[in-house]
Amino acid sequence: MTHMDFEALVALLRRIFLANGTSPLVADSLARNCAGAERDAAMSHGLFRMAGYVATLRSGWVDGRATPVVEDAGASFLRVDAANGFAQPALAAAAPLAMAMARKTGACVVAIRRSHHFAALWPDVEPFAEAGLVAIAMVDSMAVVVPPGARRPVYGTNPLAFAAPREGGRILVFDQAVSVLAHGDVQIAARDGHELPPGAGVDAAGQPTRDPRAVLDGGALLPFGGHKGAAIAMMIEIMAGALTGGLYSHEVDWSAHPGAQTPCTGECLILIDPARAGPAAGFAARVEHLVATLRAAGQDRMPGDRRFAAREKALRDGVLVSAAMLHHLESLMG
């Protein structure tokens, strides 16, 4: 194992993306996102994902040089055509105007379509909260989650991320799938030979299983909380699929592109300027009051705390990367 400087890791991943046909802008965006997940100890969205990115780029399923088109659709609404490219560059193209709109009108909806999202979602919302806005993002993916009572998967893992400013320049942020586990966690469990927790998935016959390979081989994940999690999954399908003009999870079809792994669907981002409800400092203080109340009640860890602690350590000591992973990354160059 070796400790890599974070910026050195970003530079390595950037070279891999460039070697596999992305534009410099896309390479920068994806490399920083992927390295950031590894830095924050979110391994299912970190370096583990690089092979999937490369396989997808080589399959021709995604356009690594796509130029997103941002369309002003009203005082508080932006449409973004990602042009069959990745979602992060599309969001980056819309972000300055989206923040300006939110500050001018109080809110802004960013509806991204024809976009591939294969990464952690919290990096999409963190910068907006750091700028003093409340941000909510949601993405549908590919059909790997079976609704209660259904016979086949319809929903994606459909992550939902939320971020809000706190006092002292800090933020509160969470990023969670609607499934019991992220799909990447199931893949890692299969790779490492670990069982899944009870109630996480079913096999191809619809029977409960703790075998990650059975879930991946014709089975499906289950939504957290049964019907309640499934209802949230439905909302995200509607917001990220129907509202944006993107595909639903069950409509994703990459069968003509062997090796493709990134779902081409949509992303919906909602920005709210809390200053419209009163002084911005008052909002941050109210959020901090809730955090203090939770801590006084015995909740030691707030959403995002573990990632922030891992981030601080990695930025101080370096990101821990195994020799095997470094060799694997080097193999993805060409």
C-alpha cells in the first residue's frame, strides 16, 4: 500500500480518461470526482469504478467528448442536453447560471437529459451548499431494484443527495440510494466473497438471497423500507426521467454496446436560496441548532461526518492505494 497525494491521484486518473478518448474538460471532471470518492473512503464509487468507465468509453456507448447544451427555459428552470455525455460536465456547464437564477428568483431547477452518471452524487451538491444554497439532486440509473410485489426490476438504485449550509462555513450533506445497498457495494461483495446483509436482494427466482452473485446474475436489489423506499424510487424516476426528458431506468438498453456500464438517463437538481426565507445567517443557525439537538439526544455522527473525517485524513496523509490497484490503473492507459 502507498499513500498518494490527492492531486497526484487526480492527475493519474485524468491521464487514463484522456488515453481513452475523453476531452480534457471531461477528464478533469471525472478524475476529480472518482479520486474524491476514494479520498472520502467511498470505495464503491472510487477507483473501483475506473474499469467500468474505461469499458464504457471503449464500447462507444458514451461520448467522452460531448459538449453539453444549456437552455434557459424560464426564470427558474434550465434544461441541459448532455448530448450522450457524462452528467458532471453537463452540470458544471449549467452551474454558474443556475446559481445566478436561484439567487435572483429564490430557486432553480436544472433538468439534465441524455446524461451518464456513474459516480458519487454528493459532489454534485456540496459546492452549492458551500456557496450558501440548499441543493437536492436525484438520478435514475438502470433497472436493478424490484418494487414490492413486482416480478422483475423496474427502478434503478436512484441516488438522492441533499446538502445545506451550516454555521461556520460547514455543510450538512447526505447521499443515499433507494436500494438497501448501492449496486457497487454488491459488486465489491461479489469480488471479495462477502455475503450481503439480510433483506438486501433476491435471486433470479425472486427468492431472498445473501449471495451477491445471485443478485447480479438475474436477481435484483430491494428498496429500503419496502413500499416507502419504492415510493421514493418512483419519485426519482419521475423527476430524473420524466421531468428532464431522459430515460427511465427500465428503458436503458446498452445491449448493442458490450462492456457498457454507465446508465444514460437524467439528473434533476433543485437549488433553493434560503435567504429568501430570512437572513441567510439565520437559516444556517437554525440548521446548526438541529445538529446540536441531535447530538444532545445521543446521535454522535451526522450525515457526511465520516466522509469529511476520511477526507481530512487523506488530504493530510495521502490517499491509500494498493500496489495492485496502481498496476490495474496503469493497465487502463491503453
